[in-house]
Amino acid sequence: MNAATLYQSAVASLPEIVVITGACILLILGQLVRKRREDVLLWASVAVVAIAALLTLMPAGEVRTAYAGMFVADSFSVFFKSIFYLTTLLTFLLSRRYAALEGIGSSEYYVLLLFTLSGMMIMASATDLLSIYVGLELTVLCTYVLTGFLRHERRSNEAALKYVILGAVSTGIFLYGVSLVYGLTGTTQLDAMAAAVAGDPRDPGLLLAVVFIVAGLVFKVGAVPFHMWVPDVYEGAPTTITAFMSVGPKAAGFAVILRVFLNPLVAGSDAWIVVAVIAVVTMALGSFVALVQDNFKRLLAYSSIAHAGFALFGIVAGGADGIASVMLYLLIYAFMNLGIFGIVIMMRNGAFSGEVIEDYAGFARSHAVLALLMLLYLFSLAGIPPTAGFFAKFYVLVALVERGFVVLAVIAVLLSAVAAYFYIRIVMLIYMREPTRAFEPALPPMVRATLAVTAAGTIGIGLFPAWFLQLAQNAVFGG
């Protein structure tokens, strides 16, 4: 690689370089700053993300390839990186008080979040199976550590251990699929894979390789049969990390899956059948198991599984509309899920964790505005109009019907009706039950700002869904 090519590659990946360099500097800075260390690290981390976001958005619309075709900066990656930046920034804002309360406000906390962000960014821009693996591992290795950050709590340690073991298995499956692809095509680059076979995309060997790759990736989005880690990790991890993982790494996993399914080799195979089965089983399991949960974080974990299943239906639909519907779904999911987790984090006060659903009985009697926000987020998660969550599901269903998958659309609607029950059950608890305790939610300015942003996003996309869908469609094949 000559100097000119190296320079072009560095320019294309400049946001990733900024985030990784910033994380390394903050790791050193955290050992030097003593007074008000958390605030310094927090705002320095915010500055790093803001600079990376600016560098990402400035050349938006251009296509820049890097590192011998293993990395690309295009509108598709810009869309997903915007979700990652939003998720990371809101997690920083939610973490200020929570990290101090739980005693986890060390420099490593913010540094690991930045390294996780860099891994997700690489996943969104990766166009080679090996570069996908690098981004994937950088993401999951950091989330392993963040999951076990509550070192003195057994459930946090247990969750991290389960996550590591199951993550290692899924990584092995993914790499086996990569080795099969390389053996059959002689390349690991997504664009070169289709040209390499120049024959039957339905070759059984290639289909098997794609199945292994997809199986390794669905672990990252919490789909069946690699969903077992989700409830335990969501419950055991610090709530701010649970909120982050429920949106950021999940969106990164979908970004990779979408990249793979945009490839003509995969699109021309029968891999969609496997994804369709996974989508139905995933949504069914998440919806039905969530009905019996009494822990808020575990309920949201199974809710996350169900939403992953619904998003997979968009991949089954395929085409520009199907892919765009998934991208819009993930954007909307980021707002409403971070919002509801923000409420749970806000409730953490003293010995009260806010994790038991029954503890929210009668919440509307004393905190009407916060209860209204919970109503907004829960209705959006349930897909009740006119919230943004309704349009997230609506456009996926439209894509399914237009491609002739009417039966799958009917199944998705029926399972959504099941899922709506456990959200409405919480709403009934908040508004129809008598309070069982006094509520003292903590509302520092950063938490207020987070709730304001998430509420605005949930309402705004619900008011102008077509504009945001067009934005996602432009990002699919817009270059």
C-alpha cells in the first residue's frame, strides 16, 4: 500500500481513528485527573463522539473505499453510525448520576464505551468478512467487560460469564462460515463473492456457509436460538449498559446482516427461508415469554428479542423497501427503548432499583408527566398509532405484503398483538392501581435532556414517518 492509498484510507476511516485515539487518550487522562474526574471524562468523551459525528456527516453522500476494499464510508454506514452516536451520547448522559451511585464512574467505563462505539462503526462500514470480524470482536469484547462492571454483584458476574461463553460459541460459528466462503469462492470480500462463483448462487455449499455466517450474526441481535444470554445479561449488567446494548450493538449486528443480504450471492440464494424461520420463532418466543416476567429489565430483554424478530421480517422481504424498513425500525427503536430505560434509570434512588414491575403501581398519581412519558414509550414499543413504533412495524408489513409474503405479515401482526398485552399491562398498572410506595425519581438535568430527546424522536418520527423512511431508502442504494 503506497502513501497515497494509505492517506485515502485514513481519510475514509477518520471518524473511527478519532474515536479510538480519543479512547486511548482518555484512558491515560483518567489516571492523571483527580478532581471532578468523572465530569472531565464525561465531557471529554462527549467531545470525542461529537467530533467523530461531525467528520462522518460532513462528506455524507460520498463513497470512500479504504484498506483494499475491506472498508467503505457510504450513506448506508452514515445512517447506522448516526444511530450509534445518538445511542452513545444518550448513554453518557444517563450514566453521570447512575455511575456515581453504583460506584462505576471510573475512566475505564467511558473508555470501554468509546471502544465499543468504534467496533460498531467498523461493523457498519466493513465490506469484507474479516473486517466484519474485527469490528464484531472489538464490540463484544468491550461489552463483555461492561456487563460485569458491577464487580461486587453476583448477577453481574454471572451475566458476563454467560455472555463470554455463548459469545465465543457464536464467534466460532461465524468464523467457520467465513472459512467455508473463502474455500468456495477464494475471497472474503462481499462484492467479490458473487463474481467469484459466477454460477449457481443456490449451491448447497454456499448456502451452508451463509447459514453459518447468519447464525453467528443473529447472536449479536439476540435472535433464536442464540437468545439465551439476553435476559440474564440485561438483568445483570448496569442499567445504563443494558440500555446501550439493547440499541447500539443490536443495530450494528443488523447493519452487518443487511450488508450481507445486499450481496447478490446471498440475495439470490435460499438463505431468506432460514431467516424467515428465525424471525417467526424469535418473535413468538420473545412475545410469549415476556407475558410472565415481573422484572422490568427481563421484560425489556424479551421485548428486545421480539423486536429483533420483527426487524428480521424486513430482511426476509428484501429489496430497497425491505432494507429501508429495517433501518427505520432500528432508528425508531433507539429512541423509544432508550427512553423507557431512561425511566428505569431515573427511578434508581437509594435502595429502590425500579426493576420490579409491580413497584410502578399508581405512579401516575404522583408524577403525571413522567407517567405520560412511560405511556408514550410503551405504546410506541407496542406499535400503537400514531406513535413512531406503529410506523416502524407498518413499513415492515408493507414490504412483506408487496413481496408476496402475506402469511408472514399475518403472523407478524398476530404476534404483535400478543406483545402489546404486556406493554398495556404496565400502563394499566401505572394508571389504574393504587400506589404501594412513595416515588422519589431522580431527575438531574442530563436525565431530563435524555428523556426530552427520546420523547421528541418518538413523537417526531410518528408525525413525519415518510420523510424518515425516504432518508433510510436513500441510504440503502444512495451511495
